[in-house]
Amino acid sequence: MYRLVHNGYLAYLVGGSVRDLILGRKPKDFDVGTNATPNQVKRIFKNCFLVGRRFRLAHIRFGDHIIETATFRRTPDMDDDGDVCLVEDNCFGTPEEDALRRDFTINALFYNIEDFSIIDHVGGLDDLHAGVVRAIGDPNLRFQEDPVRMLRAVRFASRLGFRIDPPTYHAILAHHRQILRAPLPRLLDELLRLFAYGSAEAAFRLLYKVGLFHDLLPEIADFLDHDHGQDSLLWPWLRELDRIVALEPARGTPAVCLAVLLAPALAWVEARYRGRGQTVQHALLVRDLVAPVLLRLGAPRWLHERVVMVLQFQKRFDPLARKRFSRRGFLAQAVFPETFTVFEVATRCGQGDLESLRSWQEMAANGAGTAAEPLALPKRRPPRHRQRQVVRR
Ligand code: ATP
Ligand code: MG
């Protein structure tokens, strides 16, 4: 920012980092807004590369960090073909226009390093202090413009412990059914971001309350409807996952998050079959439940397969199933840590064997350094002289 300012440009810290700094939280990343165009930014930073097709952004690298530097822009006017940004310059705007195109007032604050002030075009500071998530402009239009913003409202409310301003809240109630109109990759991305920072339980409770849960995950919503809604079994599962993710964020992988979301519904479906005296193969049941959910969300193939594996392998923790496979082989599988995390959640929610959890935990800890190796252990016995050496020692 100082370099941009020394070169005669405006440069502000923008977006989520300003919000988090004011709240005393550690920002995940820092974004900069400037009136320099991407090419002008590139000219004054050697460590800069331009990304993005529709809207060019400058990524400036400092060590391991990337500072995303975006030129102030305004909401583009749609032309007759619904095409936006025909000429890039058309999209550039003033700082105020840039604040107004953002989603919520708490996300539209700028921090000015020249006088250490906060620039607030939208009343974001008051909302930040009052703990309110409020859409900028008419929430009905803003959610129709980009339905993903409804998920973002839920994310900020649950993560920050804020309430959603009534007009914004009612707009979600009115438009939640449009959520699947959003581009699927962004949808999945925003859905998975609900699990970050250990606030998944609050986020999914709120999704259920406003109806977004039914739109996005009808199979699981069906289970919730039959399982006492806000008193369902699913909530302790998410609470347990939240606890783990708060301590060790890396364990909350996309496959783990989706598997935890699906596991209680899976058990319910399974119990229903059993109740009718029918037996179904667990592996098939998993595929049948996972497929519609992940296809609807446009999950990539690898993620789909991983969720299936994590759920299918839960059976391996069943003490009765142990004999049929190699524990070492299981431990060495790339998917083991994720499978184990879901088993840990299940066990702490009373659905698994605590003794078994402890013994697997120990095994995983002992094998931790060699986790990738056990499969490579010699199949044949080591040569005799080495055996003798071992005995002598
Ligand atoms: P987090 O800390 O979770 O990253 P964030 O506020 O930084 O939260 P990002 O998704 O990283 O959220 O987006 C950065 C900023 O870009 C937001 O603070 C907001 O101002 C703006 N923004 C992001 N998505 C949208 C959107 N769909 N509509 C309008 N503005 C958006
Ligand atoms: Mg961010």
C-alpha cells in the first residue's frame, strides 16, 4: 500500500481483513483496493502477476503470502445481451462505487494507511459494532443478482455471532429457492466455507431455519425433518466436528465435512431398511445416498469418490470387522486420516466404540512417522543373520 501511495495512487486495505481487524480477529488474508489499473500495479511490483479473465486482479507475492490487489470497480451495467465488462475500463470505479458493489456493510470498510482512518461509505462501522449482517442496497435485488450471497450472509452471521438484519433476513426467506441458480463451483466453495473456524453447527442450523438447507441438501433435510429438526442427531455431530476443526483446522477437509454431514442421515436410512426387515449392502447404500447430494452440488469426481470411501470405510472400525483386512494397510491409505476423523466424531457422539477409538489413535500415532511406508514393509521375512542380530540385542 505504501508503494502504491508513493507512486501517486490510492491504496486501501479492503474487505474481510478490515472487518476482522476491527473485531480483533486474525484476518485470513489481506486484500488491497487501489485506483491503479492492473497493468499500472504490475509496472511498480516485480513480484506481481495478473490473474483472472473477466476481471483482472494483481497478485503480489510477499514470501508465502499473496496480497490480492484489485482496482476499484463498480457494478457493471448490463448491456442488451446481458454481457458485462465488454471493455475493462467500463468496470473501473471510484472507491465509493467499489464499496457499494460489495455484499454486506461489514465487508465494505476501507482502511486508509495515509491517516490511519476507516473509510465507511455504507454504515458498516455501526453494523460491526451492533453485530448486524446487512446487505448493501436492496437485499431482494442483491440476492437475485447473486444468490451465493445468501450463503455468505449465513456464514458471517454464524461465524461472527451476528444477527441478520430483518429486511436482509426476509429477503433470504423470499429468495432461498433460487440458490441452485448460482454457478456450482462457487456454491460448493461457499458451502464448504461454512465449516471453517468451527462454526458449522450454527451455520447449518441457520440454513435449516431459512430453508436453504432444503434447497441444497434435500436428502439430509428430509432426515432432519424426521429427526426432530433443531433437536436432531446431526447437530452434536457438527458440534464435535467444530471442536476438532477449531483445534486443528487442517483436519476439516472437504471430504470430512461432507461425510459428517451425511453420516447421521446414512445411519437413519440404514435403520429404516432394517426396520422393514430388509438388508442392504452398506457400500451400495453409501453410493445411493452420496450420489444425488454431491451431483447436485457439482462436486468434482475425486471429492465424490473420497466421501464415498470415508463413509464406506467406517465399517472397518467396527471391532467385529477387524479380521477381514490388514490394519496396517488401512493405516497406510491416504484416506485413513479423514476416515479416522469421521470415526472420532461418530464415537464422541455415542455411535462408535471408545475403546476402538483409543486403540486406533495409538496405532496412528505410533505409525505417524512412517504413515506412508507400511505398505512397503518387506513381504518376505528378513534374512536370517538380521533376525539373529535382533534377537541378540
Ligand atoms: P473470509 O474471512 O471468510 O475470507 P471475506 O469477507 O474476506 O471473508 P471473501 O470471500 O474473501 O470474504 O471476499 C472478500 C471481499 O469481497 C468481501 O469482504 C466482500 O467485500 C467482497 N465480496 C466477496 N464475494 C462477494 C459477492 N458475492 N458479492 C459482493 N461482494 C463480494
Ligand atoms: Mg477473504
